[in-house]
Amino acid sequence: MKNFTKLFALAVVILGFSATSFGQTGSATATAISNVAAALDITNNANMDFGVVYKNGTGGTVVVTPSATPTNIGTDVVTGGTPIAAKFTVTGDPLHTFKVTIPLTTTAVSTATGTKPIGAADITVDGWSCNFPVTAGVATGVSLASGTTEVYIGATLHVGANQLVGNYITAPFTVTVDQE
């Protein structure tokens, strides 16, 4: 009987410390959330206009600065008229920033009919600029603080020495905006 009591006591101790526990459970809850932001959109409000370039026999460059009131800086050419920087309006979620990508390549200019007159010198546009700091054609961290931001694009027009008289136009150039 003494052994039975010891064996019974040992069984109670072993079962008392077993890994099985009864009535001990826990749980927690969570929710899933999402923020649906306004889509980023860009609209062209004004095309770039270098104004009137007067022939002088030496050619030169005309620069339109990227601002709401651009300046037309002529080098070796006489300019007139009112220069206009290309203007775009970007709309989106005011809590986000975006990046602007502007052209880096030189764009050829032709007459309004799309052809270069026989004997006409090449007119090109390059030196693209933006009203936000640009590195390698991209401005980053542009704010949409109020949900709307205006982007102005300027460039440099190169006119040949004996440029024929006429109205000239570039092929469309692309300005791209991407959410950051």
C-alpha cells in the first residue's frame, strides 16, 4: 500500500504539471484600411510660343524661361511679340508628391504644313527647362499641397542665319507626371 500511495502521489504530480491546460485561450481583432487617393492628372493650358523672330542674317537663339511671365532672351536675333511658356495644370491628392519628366532631346521645327521649305536652315528646340529643379530631365518631390500645381516648360530655339520667312512649329512634345 505504501508503494501504491507513492505511485498515486507521483501520478498526481506528473499530471498536475502536464502541458495540457484547460480554459486558457486568447484572441485579438484587427481591421483592414485603405486610402483611395485622387488620380493624378495633367492638362495642357498653353503651348509654348517663342514670339516673333526677325531675320538678321546671322541667326542665333531665343530662350523662353519656364514661368508664368516668361522672358524672351534673344542672342544674335531680334525678337518681338509676347513669349509664352508651355503651361500645364497637375491635379491630384494634396497629400502626395509627384515627379515631372520633360524632354531631353533636340526637336526639329518645321513649317505649319509639317515640311521644311527647300533651302531653309534647320530650326531646333532644345535646352528644355521647368519651373521646378530638374536633374536629367526629371523634377522630383513636386508638391500638390492644394491639390493643384502649375508646371511651366521653357526651352531654347535655334534659328539659322538665313532662315526663310514663315510660321514654324515643332512636333508635339510630351511632359509626364508620375505619383511618388
